[in-house]
Amino acid sequence: MNASIAFLRQPLVVALILIVVLLWLGETLSPGFASGQQILRLLIVAALLGIVAAGQNLVILGGREGIDLSVGGVVSLSAIIAGNLMAGENGGIPLAILACVVTGAFFGLLNGIGVTLLRIPPLVMTLGMLGVLQGLLVVVRQGIPSGRAAPALADFVSRTFLFGLPGILWLWIAIGLVMAFLLNRTVFGHRIYAVGSNEQAAFMAGVPVRAIRIALFVLSGVFAAIAGICLLGYSGSSFANVGEQYMLASIIAVVFGGTPLSGGKGGYTGTMAGAFLLVIVQSILTTVNIDESGRQMVFGATLLVLMLFYGRGRSMRA
């Protein structure tokens, strides 16, 4: 009996149960909500969020109140860079991918250096970087749509081609497998958990704490850049604030999936479920005619409750 209760209380199991319940609720409110085609559309949107949340997951796992608020800015900038370099032509895809990944890694490196070497709190550092990115976006595009997605990229994101799934879902599955291997089967992954659980003990054991934390921010920037490219393929064109929606959502998805904000435990499988769960919630709010401002209020309140809950949990562990 106790084993069954413990199983049902696991964050991943809770998230999966909530997904089923919310799909049923959505179907009740709007017949067809839980149809196969609609679930596929929800999964595509969840994949975009889940890719951003992969990097956010790594930063949070690293502990020390690690959080990356600049991901939305990196997503937006990457979408604009990719759109400009592709200009609706497939030949521009390789250069666009390279430029976006380098850009994401660069801003992630700046965040990592600020947090580790300059000792700026992650919240302050990444929020300041978000401001820099938003200012850069205004200067570059001034809110005007920029560039167009290459046809091959649009097909990759939206069209089904293997077992009835679009390419972006296969990309998300591949990222999930890579993340699982990275966190559970590599020295780097074990060091992430060590740093997140007890930074001082990890340092005394010879773990390069600063290098690990910088690497986590770099990876966060890279994942945000990949999401920006995919978002361009999904929308067809990019706007200055197209990635703004992912700042809070990526954090909530990680915490929904069972990774506490104090870091040191959790994993990406739960985050994938958390991303899908959050997209379903957003879709239901849209179904009942809650506007964007209302949805943001719900997301903010949800994050506050989760932070309070996990904050109390951290105090109890301490």
C-alpha cells in the first residue's frame, strides 16, 4: 500500500495523471479537444516549450537558485537571425543554424561568467541580459516582422513524415534521450547533481564547480536558440518578442515535472510531461476565452505557488 502511494506521488506520475484529467476536461468543454489531430497540434507547441525547458532544466538542476530569465530573448533573437539568413530559401538553413547556435552559446557564456566569476545572482544576471536582448531586438527590427522560414524548415516542424509524427517531435524525443543519457550515464551529469545538491561538498571533491555552472548556462542558450529556429518554422516569420512567452513557461514546466528550484534532483522526462501539461492548461484557458493577460496572470500565480512550495521543501531538507 505504501509503495503504491509513493508511486502515485512521484511528480512524473502526477503530471501524467493531470494530463489525462485535463484532456478529459478539455473534451468536455469543447468536443474534439482530445482528438488525435488536436493532441498532435498540442504536442508540437509543447515541443517548442520543451526544447527551451531543456536548457532551463539544466540550469535549475545546477542549484544555487539557478534560473535563466533570458531564454525568451535568445529565442526571439535566434528566430530573427534565422529568418534573415534563410529569407525563405532552403540553402540558408545550415548557416542559420550555425549562427543561431553560436549566438545562443555566446549569451549563455555571458550569463555563466556573470554568475560564476562576477558572483551576480542568477536572477539578476539573466534578467539584466534579457533587458539587453530586448533592447537589441528593438534596435535591430523595431517590432517589424523579419525574414521568412525556409520551406524545408516549415515542413520539418509541421508536416508528418515518419509514423505520423512531424520532425520537431522526433527532435524533441532525441533531445529527451540525449538529456537522459547526459544526466544519468555521464560524469558531467553526475557532477551537475553533485553541484546542485551541495556545491561546497562538490568543490571539496574536486568537481570544477564554476566550469560546470558556466557550461549549464551555455547549454541553456543553445537550447533556446534551437527553439527559436523551430519557432520560426512553426510561425513562418518572426517578431521582436516572439519568444517572450517562454520565460515563465519554461520555469513552470521544469517545476511541474518535479525538479525543485533548489536544484540537485529531478530530470528531463518529468519536464517533458510538464511542458505538455502546461500547453494543455493554456489551451483550456483559451477555450474558455481567457485572454493573454489572464493567461499570464495564471502562469505567474502558478509559479509563485510552486516557488513557495519548493522553498518550504528546501527549508525542511536543510
